Amino acid sequence: MAYGLFLDDDHDRHAHFRARVEALRHLGHDRILYVFSAAEAIEALRTHDGGITEAFLDHDLCVEDHWVAPGGPSKVPTGMAVVDYIVTMARPPTVITVHSFNYDAALVMCARLATLHAVSVKHIPFNYLLGQLR
């Protein structure tokens, strides 16, 4: 069974993504797993090891992530924690889209993922993502 993974903490984005994917029925997955936190995303990747072929990842997963004190770590795991897990996987998703509006963090996420040579990685902010799905 082939799965897709959609990570975002915003319920409205989940609803818009789900509606677009269901209208298109194009992604070729048996099921899309919708998760709201880094922990849920990592658990889905662990549970469906090798079965998640495409992932859509956000970086900032709560209000606390939008501002981090200089030199201080984020209070809540971000999408970067998911990237850190993916780069250790034997069979990571082969297509990964970072849809974060946090441009700087998205670039770092994509750079880390680009070290996985058999993985296609792109950054498409969410407001453009739905139009890119075909």
C-alpha cells in the first residue's frame, strides 16, 4: 500500500489540501496520512516504513516556532525534526515537498533532504502548492 504524508499544524490547510487532492485523485496513493505535529509525522514514517512514497512538510508547527530567542532552541519540534528522521531512513519518501512559508527554514530543510540522492525535493509555499497539484 502506498501512502502520502501531509504535515501541517493548521486545520484550514489540511482541509484545503484534502479537498484539492480528493478533487484531483491524482497522487497515486492508496491513502494520505494527515498529521499535525512532528511527533505524529515521525510515528507515521516509522509505522509505514518504506510505504510513504511522498511527503508534504511544513516547518513552523505552532505559534512558539515563529520566534525563537537568539541562541535558544525551539520549544516545540518543527518540521526540521521530521527531516532529521527522514535522512536516517533506509527507505525514505522519494518525493518531498516543503510547503513552509518560512523561507529560510525551508531552504535548510531542502538542503538536508538533498543529501538523499534518490529523493526529489522541492520548496513550494502552501499558497502555490494547491495550484501545482495535478
